[in-house]
Amino acid sequence: MHKFWLSVLFLLLLPLGGCATPHDASWFGFYEKPDPLEKYNRAMTHFNLKMDRAVIRPVAQAYTKAVPAGARDSVSSFFSNLTEPTVIVNDVLQAKFEQALADSWRFAINSTVGVLGLFDVSSKLGLEKHHEDFGQTFALWGLKEGPYLVLPLLGPSNVRDTLGLVTHLYLTEPRQWIDDRTVRYALFSADLISRRAQLIGPDELISDDEDSYLLLREAYHQKRENLIYDGEPPISYEYDYEE
């Protein structure tokens, strides 16, 4: 599923290395990619943070207090299992056929023995969770990422990943096939709250200021590079941009 916007907050925990351009360096120790939509992106980031503080975070805190940890783990596992069809499709599109087979077994086992994914039996059997999406597939097919783009409520993205998200929603998102809108929206909301609850604590490092905006933006770039290249992104000192 790809990402509800607050899920990227955990990127703060990642070491931020040296993705570089000939542009000015920021105080974080790396160089920034061009951000032609920066004015809009900052405004949308501000809106998203306000919505989080006013609604989403308080609900997530209440959820954490009311639901035992074991039950929260099962909810998280259930929604993680719903992403497996998308992962499998993108495994195949990226010619990762052995991984596609392993992920198919993972989905089958967790959906049956794991009771619709409520229990992650597959990980205990050595079938690790993979993260593949259409944005990564498009990147490996040569599509440029385009400008950084902050989506309403969904958060950090870029043009390529937004196209990947739309593709996912229309082709491989299981919840979109549910006719009852109430049930469908309830599942999306529950997933959002489950993901948000996992970030209570680290999110305190985020504030609505220039430094946090830069950190979120560059962390998103580096996280996506890491996923696209399976943890081994190439070292590059050039990006396509115009002075």
C-alpha cells in the first residue's frame, strides 16, 4: 500500500548519507535535489502536520491505550498481508521470479495458517517480508522520478511514485474491490491508525519548521533510493537539473 504519509516519519531513524548535487549543501550533511514545487510542498506539509496533530495522532494514542500490544501486532500483520499481492505483481514485473515465488508462499501461508494474515507465520518459517511497489518498478524501467511532491494526507512522494500509487489503487489494492464504501473506508482508516500508532515517540522529533521539512524530503529521497536498489544504491554526484 503503499504509504500513508506519516509512515515516513520512521525515516528519521535512518543514517542520512551523502546524496549529492552541485547545489548548496544543507546543514544535515548532504546536498539537496532541486525542489521546484517547494512553495506548494511546504504548504501541504504544514496542512498534513496540522491534521495529524488535530485528529490522527490523538486517535492513534487512544488506540494504543485501548488495544493490547498483541492485538495491535495482529492488526498490523493483517494489513501488511494485504500488501502482498502488490509485492508479488511487482516482483514479476521486476523479473525477481524467485522472490515472487517466495512471496506467493508467504501470502498463501499467512492467509490460511495465519488466519487472514492476523499472525505472521511465514516470517517464523524464514520467509521474509519484501517491499516492492509500482514506483520502484517504474524506476527500474527507466522512468525519471520527477519533482518531489507532497500529497494531501498521504505525504512525501514524487511524480513517479504518485503514478505508482494510482496504479496500485486501481490494479492491485484489495480494498478497492469491496463494494461497501463504509467497510472499505473503515479498513483504510484502521490501517492508517495502526501505522500511525507505531510512530508514537519518534514523531516528537518532527516540528513544522524549515529543518523538519528538509529532513523529511531528503529522508524520503534516500529511503526510495534504498528500496529501488535493494539496499545498495549507487553513489551518484549528479542529478538532472537546470541552473
